[in-house]
Amino acid sequence: MLIHKEKYTFSTCYSPGYTHTINTLIISRNLNIISIFAGMKTCFYILIFFGLSFLSEIHAQQVSPVTSGKGYRVPVCVYEGDTIPCITLKNIYVYPKLKFKNKRQERYYYKLVRDVKKTLPLAKEIKRAVIETYEYMETLPNQKAKEQHMKMVEKGLKEQYTARMKKLTFSQGKLLIKLVNRECNQSSYQLVKAFMGPFKAGFYQAFAALFGASLKKEYHPEDDDKMVERVVTLVENGQL
């Protein structure tokens, strides 16, 4: 009972005014804490907003061209002290319109287009293989290492291209020989001779001759192969 009375006496020692003051202080303190958190929350949102704005600006600067309003953002250059747009346009090749004398000429032309589209990628692959093989062989220490590497290259080329070469027609094979000369500035015979030696070059030349072809056939864009050059140029440029 004494303990209970002391508690009772202690609890009743507060006056209404004092209790009101304590409650006011507690409420004021809580409001201050809430205000601090609200301010921190606002600052956090502001930082996020500016961060996203900064990232979007960087992304907009990296992507080109980007639509901006009614126009496009393009590269610029300084010309005679003035900053002007600088745009590199792709070349467009214009040839006289073809006039076929008969249906046979027309069929020949479209067959040529088909054959070029099929053999030109092969000729470009052969060019890359020749360049890579030559550059690697220059790093080999002696002739024996070069010969061993060429045997590996020859085996790899046969595995990679034999099936594809079998699908070519006779006319496509002859066209490929010319296009290899166009891409590499050397005839197929010269390439085989340079990498595999004169014996194998002679062997492959004799084998081609059995089918009426020649590895020594060269490409003449200004004469016999003028039409082929026209088709190749348009195909390379994506106009055909």
C-alpha cells in the first residue's frame, strides 16, 4: 500500500499546466523530427532527379544522331572560322540505263547479277585469308615452320570451302577466279605459287584446264569485264 501510495502521490504531483507544457515539448520535438525527415526525403528526391537528368544528358550526347525538337543532332566541323554541320554521304554510282537487244541478253545480265552475289563474298573471304596467312607467316622463324603452317592452312581451306565450291556452277567457278584477281591484284595461279610452291600451282592449273578454266585468268574491268565491274560495284554499294 505504501508503494502504491507513493506512486499515486508521485503521479498526482504534476499540475495541469506542467503536463500541458511537457506534452507541447514532446509534440514540438516530434514535429521537428518529422520536419527533418521530410527535408531529408525532399533532398533525396532532388538528388535522384538531378542524377537521372545528368545520366540522360550523357546518354543523349553519346547517341548520334538524336532527334531534338524538329531536327537531328549531327557532327560538326569548323570551316573558315564557322561551325557547320558535317555529314559524310555514301557514294552513289550512276550508270547509263541498260538497253537489251533481246531476251537472251536480259537473261544473261540477271544471271550475272546472281552469280556475282554468290561468288563475290567468297572472293573477299579468300582475300582476308591470304592477308592473314601472309602476315602470320612473316612471324615464323624459318622455312620449315612456314611449310608446316601452309599444310595446315591448305587442310583447313579444303575442309571449309570444298562443300561450298561444289555447289558452284562452271560459269560461277570461272567468275570466282576473276574476282579473286580483282580482290587480291594477283591471279589465283600466282597466289597458289607464292604460298604452296610452283609444283602445286602447276598441278591445280592443269586440273582447272581439264574443265576449260585457267587459274591464270586475269580481270579486265575496262575491257572484257566491264559489265562485271558495273555489277560488282553496284552490289558492293548496296544498290543492286
